Amino acid sequence: MKTRLLLGVMAALAFPGPVLAQDAGGEAPATEVPSIPAAAWRTVPAENLLVIDTSRGRILVEMAPEIAPNHVERVRRLARDGFYDNQRFHRVIDWFMAQTGDPLSRGADRALWGEGQSAYPDLDAEFTFRRDGAMGFAPVASPMGSVLGFMGSMPVISQPDALMSQTGDGKVHGWATYCPGVAGMARDEDNNSANSQFFIMRQAYPSLDKRYTVWGRAIVGLDVVRALNHGTDPSGAVAEPDVMTRVQVASDIPEAERPTARVLSTTSQTFQDLIAQVRAARGADFSLCDIDIPAEVS
């Protein structure tokens, strides 16, 4: 079965996509990250931290089981099986995304790259989720009819909280949006065909929203994702692909060797100060993808 970003590639070829400030000739508007007090940091649970060692360096992905529980559990399971080790980033499109997760990419027959998957059943889509008031959502903007914000490190668009009182379960719809670093599952034409292949965004591409399941976001190593060798034709096939040498769930790594990742808590005043600075710098062009949440690893 060929698992691919079918609709995403069609969209990518149709128009160039959004241009971020750092894309348009250089630098994003200067925003000075406020001094971060110890209480403003949030430690990512080791069970939700995916450690991807590559030929270019390390990527740390914070997984989001509250958004896509079945897809997160699949990624954990495959990592624990050693399934992802030594797989290639077989398809990388500059200004778009880097795709991997095909066991056939270890082989020499390039014609098969992109055709493989795990032996586990395909997954039902988790394009949206139900959000309640206890899920730690931090709003940053409220355009007409929706609210934009973050759940942990994940940029999220949602229906307003005011609608919770009008729904049977006291919840509203939400979905993660495809900012740089966001990790999604590749699939075929069938919405319910995601299996093992996944991609990490090199740039923002919101036209993928609610069409491919989001399961995490790279909080450390976006520079590594962008440094991966990319293809030179529209298919994104890579002549000399980089490799995931090892993929592990952090909780499975011996404690003495385990990385600890901390990110700025989106419920902190420090985060609100950062939002204010970015808003002032971006003006009417402000979007969730302009927010680069500080992170550190030890």
C-alpha cells in the first residue's frame, strides 16, 4: 500500500503556501524572549517524549495523546519495536515537510520507497478532538467564531468555550494546525489509512489542517528537520536521504542517559509577555505559527 501525502502534495504544487517572516528574506521581527523564571518551565513527561536520532542530529518530539491517542500509541509501539531504526527520510520537500516511517526505505530498491508500512492495522483518522475546560488550553487570539491558542507545545484552533454549555458532552471541537515542527501521519486517499509513515513540517502549511492526523510537535531539533537532504523535483524523492538511526520513547531510555526536555508553560505570565511582544512585532500578520515556544534539554 502506498502511504503518502497525496492531498498535501497536490496543494503544495498548486500554490506556494504561506510565507513566514523568516522565509521572506531572512529574519523574523526581533522579539526578545523574556527572562524565564524556574516556575514558568514545564517538563515534558518522558512517556510523551519521542527521541529521534538522525544522521543530522537529534529531534525531540512532544507527543500529544490528548489530541490523537491512537496515533500516539502507534508511534510509541513502533518505536519500542525498533521499527523506525535505520529508516530513511525518503521524501523531503523543501518549504514543506520531511517524511519517513517506511520499512522498505532501508532497502536498495528506490521504486518501493513510500510503499511500505507496519504489520499493524491501519488507524482511523483523528483529525479533530473534543476539548473541555480542563485540558489546559491557553488562548492567544479570538477571531470571529473561533479561538486560537496552545495546548502544551501544540498550536490549536478551536470552537469558543462559550459553546461548551450548548453541547451534550460539555466539550467543543478542536484541531491542531500545521505550523513548523508539527508531526502528522501520512496516509492514502482513504482518511482511515494512516499506519506507520509520518512527516514533520519544515514550514507552516495550514491547508493540511483536519486532513492529516497530528500527533506531536518537534520542540527541539527543528533546525535538524530543515537540514535534512531534500528532493529536487515535485515528488520530493531524495537522492541521498538522511536516516533515523534510532527512535526511542524517552521513558524507555535508562535514566542516566535520558534527555529531559522543558518548554515554556503556555499558562505562565512569561508566555503571555512573549505573545504580546510577537503581536506587536507582527501586527495584522500575527498567527499561531509566529510563536516559537522556548525549550531546553538536559
